Amino acid sequence: MADDDPITEGYFDRHLHRPLAAWVLDRVRPAPSLELLTLAGLVVGLTGAVAVLLAAPGGVDWIFPAWLLFAFTVASRCRRLVARAAEAEAGTLEFAIGAAFWVALTMRAAPANPWACTLASVALVSALIHVGLHGEIRRRFRDLIGEHSDAAAPSPQPSVAALSRGLGPAVFHDIAAALLGPEYRGPRPTPGAARSLLAAPMRMAALLSHDTHLALLYVATAAAAIRLDLSFWTAALAVALGLNLWALLAVSAWRRAEALVRRLPPA
């Protein structure tokens, strides 16, 4: 499988979504088709986004869309397990449903507040960059330790062609490449030595993946049952400030580690 290496997986995927998805698939025979899982995820996710728009202020019915988003996340992980690959289409669906939830939550929390809408937009764009960074660092990590990468290499410069690939991690490969600097193209070092240097920044980047943003969203949606504005601002600031700061630290750590890898003797 493309993401068997636990280092490259997101934290919530590794400890929550993937084990639960595997448990579900073990009890469903025959295994659902990719098309069925995609359709089910789309229906569940969009239903949850609509439920956000209909939930009563301060009511316990906010738990319903939160559970639907959680169910969508598990269904998406089931799809990846069945496909045996971290497909770009799966990333596209995850981001699209997450964006729909975020827009719905923004409309409910502060529809006429320009500051809230600006922060929500910054958080949405930041999430795209985070997912792109995780995908690009994962690709470079696998390449440097001698594993096959399922992601395409970024183009030398930002391009319309990159945006046409969809809303998955591949969308911002070009921006990620600019942040991470030139990719190492020299002789490959010993995989074990490269892995020991790159493991820490790879684990840092894993916290920027889709699963972190989706988990933050369904927790924020459930917390809206207590206080909607507080849950919205907490989630928005967590992405726009917290995860952006974490992304800068991950980029810095990766660049330092990759520079050390370049000094290793070839395998």
C-alpha cells in the first residue's frame, strides 16, 4: 500500500481513521467497490454540510453533522484501503467536503463579519498549502529512502497545468517545491542513514495532512453545540496561526535535514 509506512501517515489517520476503517472493512463482505465508497462518502459529506446550515443555535443537533463528517472521513479512509493507493481523487474529495463544511460553518458563525470571512478564507487557502506540503515532503521522503512514490513530481514553475490536476495534494506541489527549495537529484544515500535524518521532519509534516484538518473540523462542529462563535474562531485560528507556524517549522526542519542528506556518501 502507498502509505504503509507509518511515518508518512497523518497522526489521526494512523491512530484513529485507518484502524477504524480496517475494522469496518473486515466486517463487510464482499468489500464495497471504489465507486460505492466514493458515492457514499459524497452523500454523507454533503448531507453533513447541509445539516450545519440547518442546526439550531446552541442545540445538540450539531452533533449530527459532526458525526456525518467523521463517518465521511472513515469512508474516505476505507476507499484508500480498498484502492491500495493514496489516490489524488481521494484527496480531492476530502478537501472538497472539508471546504463545504468550512464554508457552511463560516456562514453560520459570522455571515456578515468581514474579519471572520477573511480569516476563514485564509484558513481555507492555508489548508490547501498544508496538504500540498505534506504530499510533497512525503514524495521526497520516499524518493530519498529508495521507496516508490505515487505522487507526480512538481513542475519547475507554478503552472495552470498544476491547478488542473484537482484539489488534492497535487494542487500545490509547485508552491511546496518553492518552499522546500531545489530537490536533491544526486546519488542516493544509504536508505537507513537518510531515513534517520528525515524521519523527524516527516513526522512534523504528517500533522499537516488532510486528516488533521478534517478532525479539527468535526471537533469544531460538535463544539458548536456549546458555543458556535467560539468553536469557529478557535478552529480558524488553529489553522491560520497554529498550523501555519507548524508548517514553517516543518519546512525549516526538512530543509536542514535534506541538506545533511546531500552530504551522506552514496549507497
